[in-house]
Amino acid sequence: MNRAACTFCQKEFNGTYCRGNLQRHMREEHLQAQEKHCCRFCDHSSARKHNVRDHEKRKHGYP
């Protein structure tokens, strides 16, 4: 079984895509120069732009 663990927080990733999931986790959770995307209507933010857009659609009814 494929396994990988974060060296900062020890979070473990398993399965076929564990290395890619670990790389994304490191980039989005632990890098200093991380860009945050913010909701235009409340204080919600995310490292992923599409998560903010989905939030705006779900919570605020914004197309």
C-alpha cells in the first residue's frame, strides 16, 4: 500500500495518489507565501479559488 506523511504535522496520506495529495497539502497548508482567496460577502477564505466560488454559490446564492 502506498503511504506518505507530512513532516510538519504528521498527517498521513494513503493510496495511489498519496504523493500528489501530500504535495498539495504541503503547498496549501504549510508554505509561507500562500495566497488566500476570500469570499466577497463574508470572512470565509480558502487556498483554493474554486472552493471560495462554490462557497459563494452555496451560502450567498451568487452565480
